[in-house]
Amino acid sequence: MSGAAQTLSAEGLAVANRLDAVSLALHRGQITAICGPNGAGKSTLLETLAGLITPDSGRVLLGGEDLAQLHPRSRAKRLGYLPQTPEIAWDVPVRSLIELGRMPHGDRLAAPVDAAIAALDLGALAERRALSLSGGETARVLLARVLAGTPAWILADEPLAALDLAHQFALLRHLRRAAQSGQGAGTGVVLVLHDLALAMNHADRVVVLDGGSVVADGAPQTALDPAVIADVWKVGTDWIGEPGRRALVTTD
């Protein structure tokens, strides 16, 4: 598989008052965290990468192909997107809702649906009505719908925010397995995260946005260096603990 076929690339993306000439190439087989303060452009970038926002200038390339030129079904097969505030429109059984993730493929294959249910610990909820779920349960079900589609790319906006601690780490383990598995390149995982410790400990790469521009991009220990955090978030901090188990403490 060529390098271009494994990338989701942004070339000079600009969205009025939200993104300013953002360029980057994301790679399958990695977990990339997009971090930044409120209003930095994180959700806008993710929506643009998913093809939900047409940029004022620039373009998105999926496997070397212009995303805007792809048929919607082809795009939906390859990109799985979870918004920050997902909603359920129909009061259907949970399993039926998760099966909707297979719509781009035109099937209801049991294996990927069962795998998604297991990954999000939803077996006991499979026959529940969707509108009876709690906020955290709803978040898990809608993420399972994305996983059931077995996309090459998972784009999720704050997917951990509504989850308790146990389910946060269970999901992160599943996303790590997805990134490392599959034929060839594995799944590309792109997460918007506010929790910098989760980004530090679980991402392969961190992209920091501020004011609609990329101000840091690299390994977590570089992109989330205390000097970067002080400049972007205006807070003095330090990292303590071992790699993979680091905690962020304030020094102000």
C-alpha cells in the first residue's frame, strides 16, 4: 500500500474565523489527538476532515483522492465520524441502532456489529430502547455504530467526555487494537481531546491548535511540552510519572 493510500491529508484548509491555512498529513495505524483551548478550531478541523464542512480554501485528500470528489457512499465506508453532541432520532433497539453503521456497506453483518457491542460493553443493553439510555450509555452506543462500519478512519469529537473511567480505558484499549490491526496499515484514529493527560498517555501524535492554526505537532512529549501548554493554555504545568502513566500538575 502506498504512503498516499494510508493518509488523510489537509492542504491549506481555511474556514472563515475558524481555521487558517491548516496543513497536515494523518496516518493510519496511529492514534492522533487534536488538542487546544476552547474555540481553537478542533471540532471545525474534524468536521472538515470528515467532509461535513466545505473549506473556503484548501482541500482534504483521502488516500490521495480529493474528498470532495468521492461518492458519499464511498466516503462513508472509509470515514467513521462521531460528533461532539450526538443525538438519537429513533427509539429503536440498541442493536438495531448499531446495525445502522453497516448502511454504507448495504448489509447487516453480525460479526462487526457483535464486535462493536463487545468493545463498548453493550451486551446487556442490546435489546433496550435507544431513548431510554443515559448520556454515557448513549455515547457508547453511538460510538459502537461507528465501529460497526469498520471504517479505515475513525474521527471522534470528545468521545471520552461522557464515559466513566472504566469505559474510557476500555475504549482506548479498543482504539489501540484497531490502530494496530487490520490488513496493512491498520485503522487511522483521530480524536479531539480536552484531557491532556489522556492525549499524553494514549496518543502516538498530538496536534495542538490555537486560533485556528497548528502551533505544535509531533510526539506527545514534544507537542504537550510545558512550554507549549503555558503559551497556548496560559497555565504553568509540569508532567510527573513514568511514560504512559503521566499526570499533569499545575505549578502556578
